[in-house]
Amino acid sequence: MKRLKCFTIAGIFFVLITGSLAHFLYGWSGNNHIVGLFTPVSESIWEHMKLIFFPMLIYTCIIFFPCRAAYPLIISTLCLGALTGTMLIPVFFYTYTFFLGRDVFLLDISTFILSTIIAFSVVYKYTPLRLHNKYSVIIYGLTAVVFLCFILFTYQPPSLQIFENPT
């Protein structure tokens, strides 16, 4: 458990740092279309969901080999954590803006931090339990769907509020 705790804490910092850098990467790349598939290309809530999703997938690849023997379901719990954290971004944003009537920069940052911490809390809690083994296929399928949606909707977003820049 101590090793898992270390990987969890490292993962939180990894996602917070890489997600924060990813926020600016599209602009830094000269608006490179390939970079934009994995990083925000606008200020929409949808695009900001990438700040947790893709860094967590990268982290999953990094810790797979050192953790797979001790925690055979680490990939599915990291995918579950990525889905959880990603979906919490709009939940927290729309909840607080509903009550305040506007978005607040510090609350946006807090949303990212809290969503990341909760995402890794899910990983830490469920990895040793092995209760979700029968749900791994569903978790992988949902992760693939979200991945494809990010790719498809980056440059061709539907006309929904989540794809629009907040006012």
C-alpha cells in the first residue's frame, strides 16, 4: 500500500503540472492541430476537461510496468480515475457558476485541483480492492469513447453549451 500511495501522490503532482502546462501548449506550439487534439484549443469547459484526461492517460503508461505485478488492475482504476476527474470538471464548474452567476478564476483552478485529487483518490481506493475486474471492459470502452470524442469534437464541436467559451 505504501508504494501505491507514493504512485498516487506522484500522479497527482504529475497531472497538476502537466495539465497546467497543457493549458498553454496549443498556443506555444503555434496552434498546431495535432497538439490541439490533446490540449485545450479554446476556453470551453469541454476543452478544459482534457487537462485531466490526457495527463492521466500518460501517467497510466508511465506506471504500468512498475505497478502491473503488484496491482494487476491498475490500468482500469487509472482509467476510472481519469473518467471521474474529467467528468467532475463540468460538474463543479456548472455547480458553482449556477450559484454565483459567473465564473471565478480561482474557483476554476480549484476545480482542476479538486477533480485531480478525487480522480487519484478513486485510483488509490479501488486498485487494491479488485472489485471492478468485471467492469474493466466497460471502463476501457468508456475511456475509448471519451478519447474519440475529444479527438472528434476538438475542431468540430456540437452546438452545446459545454463546447462554448464561458461568458
